[in-house]
Amino acid sequence: MHNLRKHSRHMTMALLLSIPFTAGAAQSSAPDTWAGFVASPALPSTHVDATFDGRQVSLHFDEPANCRIVAALLHADEDGSYYRLRPSQNGGAFCARMYPGEVAFTRSDADRTTMTFHRGEAVWSGTLQPVESP
């Protein structure tokens, strides 16, 4: 019984943590999009759009990266949501070097989330904010 309660509590936390990224999608049938910049020491920063749709996130990196990659929800806990990266959709060296890997989103408040991932030996991170629907 103790294991069932523990499992139930973890499932509840996972659902609660994923709600901020998927609630808008459920209400408006459109995915939630967040945008911002990610950077790594001594490398140029790049703009990223993260579109959450159900149990996956699509990442679009602007110049100089210029690529797209999708990640599937791996798990969520009290620390954040974690996604496993799939192979890049349109090639590009930047995204190709992210696979295989994971990306983490840690919510700091309702208007900001921190995105963190490894690309090669470098750790990339940045703060994203929600994009208003037109």
C-alpha cells in the first residue's frame, strides 16, 4: 500500500508539473509556445522557440544554429520536466550534436522557465517566456 501511495504521489506531481506546459493546449486546442535565448560559455547565443504539444516539445533554433529537433516527455517531478531528444528533423550541425540527449525545463514562475541541455561537452541554458497567441 505504501508503494501505491508513493507511486500515486509521483504521478500527481508529474501531472501538476506538466499542466503549465499543456493546459493552454487543452483549452484552446493550440500548443503552448515559449521563447527566449540559450547560451553556452564562449559560444554565440541563439534564439529558441519551444512548442509544447501533449507529451512532446518541438524546439526551433534560429541563426546561427538554424535547425529543429523534437523531444518526447521522459518524466516530470518536483524539479521539472525532462524530455528525451529525437534525431533532428532538418539536419543542421547544432541539433545533430544534441542527439542523443535530454532537455530539462524548470519552472521558476508562471512567466518563466529555464531550459537546460548538453550539446557535446558544453552545457546550454536560458530563460524562456510564454509567447502570446495572435
